[in-house]
Amino acid sequence: MIRPILTEFAFFLAPFAAYAIYLLLTRGGVLHPEAWSARALAWLTVAALISLIGSFVVLAHFSGVPLGSTYIPAHMEDGKFVPAQTR
């Protein structure tokens, strides 16, 4: 469960990290408050949210089980544990 959360967290932080790298390579003012203006933070937040929503769509579309599958929960059969499965 922690992997999907960390993946989405990384997608959200990616624009901020890219901007910090840009600042580091161009001006070296990563820690200066004027480099992180409200306008820049607003655009970074919008980019982060778009990235996050896009990653939700991609992960939901390409992961999981195929449509129309039936989930069979874990159960005991003849004294043996049968793990959950989809058919």
C-alpha cells in the first residue's frame, strides 16, 4: 500500500524538484525566497496537480485486473487456504 502512495507523492513533487534543479543550474538561488514567488508556486502547484491527476488515470487504466473479472475472496477449501484471485 505504501508504494502507490509514494508514487503519487513523487508525481506531485516532481515539478517542484524540476524547478529547484532549474534554479540551481541557472542562478543558484534555490534557497532565496524571491525565487519562489507566489506566481511560480501557483504554476508549480497547477503542474503538480495535473501530473497527479494524469498519474491516477494512467495507473487506474493500466493496473489492476481486466474489466469483467470476478473477485473471489480468500477462503478455506478442504482444510487448505486458497488465496484471493480474480477470474
